[in-house]
Amino acid sequence: MVVIMEEPDLFGTTPRRVEHRTYFALYPPPDIAVRLERYAQDLTRGRFARRIVSASRLHISLNGLQRGEQLAPEQTEDALLIGEAIRRPPFDLVFDRVQTWDGGREQARRGPAPTVLCCSEPPREAKALYEDLRRRMQEAGMRSGRSAFNPHITLFYAPGRLPTRTLPRPLRLHVDRFCLVHTATGAMRPDYLASWPLKL
């Protein structure tokens, strides 16, 4: 559910929609996140970009809980138990290309399209982590993500399409933990609810 606030405030402005999201995610180290934000700024130089994702919000999404007007305590508790039960080894993600996901006509109706950093060949350990989370969420009666895992980092949103390009020097991220985070429309940074190391 999305809350639509229609009453204007004291200054006559109408607040935008507020949506809460809770999801499992992987995060790059802070120094790499800062480099990625600068890279996004370079890519958008001379172009109209609606929004560049700040370093503190750059992430790789795993499975998400139901979106809504507020945190759902019962789902959050279930997600914490699921995260605690996961046993998977660490792995490396190699991001080797940048592309715009335009989504065709449907995306055009929704607004600016995301330009993302992608992996050509996600490792099976990453897919196994995603599938474990998805299966356990389904067993708990929770909504889960798509069956296929396509790890990516969204860099910015823009109405135009950036030609797909291969990175001359792929970015390798060593992933040794995953997180459960909460964010809301307008928040400057995510709220980290829990973090678990990857180990067998």
C-alpha cells in the first residue's frame, strides 16, 4: 500500500507519496561506493539526469518484503529469522558493463529509466544466496522476488538511453555479508536493521 498525502502543508505544498521498503541487499565498501557515485556523475555530464544515486544508497538488491505505508513488524521479524538461518560462503561479483534498462513503453509511462552496472556472469554462489532467501520467504508465506537473479547496481535515472558499454577494467566486489535494510521515500540513507556474515 502507498500512502498519498493530499493535504498541503503550511507553505502550500503537497507532500509526495511516501513508501516504505524493507529488503535484503548487498552493499559495496564505502570507498568503492564513492567512486561509483563519481563515475555516475561523469557518465551524466552533458546529459539530463533526473537523479544520481548517492554513495550511501548504492546497493545490489536481493529479495524484498511487501512495500507499504509503514514497517510490517511481523514480516520484519520473519525476515530477521530468515537472515539468521542462511549459511552460504562469500563470493566475488564482477561488474563488467553499464546499460540502461528502458523497459519499453511501460517504463516510458513510469518515468526516467535506470542506468545500471551489471554482471555478465553472476557466480553460482550469488545465485544460491538469492534462491535460499527466496525459498525461505516463500515457506514463511512472504512475497518473494523473481526466480532469476540479475545482480546490478543502479547508478542514476534519466529519460534518455545510455548506449551499453563494456568496462575496460571490470569492478570486482568481494561479498562477505548481506543485510536487511529499510528505507522510505525521501530518506537520505537506508536504515540497517541487521547484517549477517557469509560463511558455511
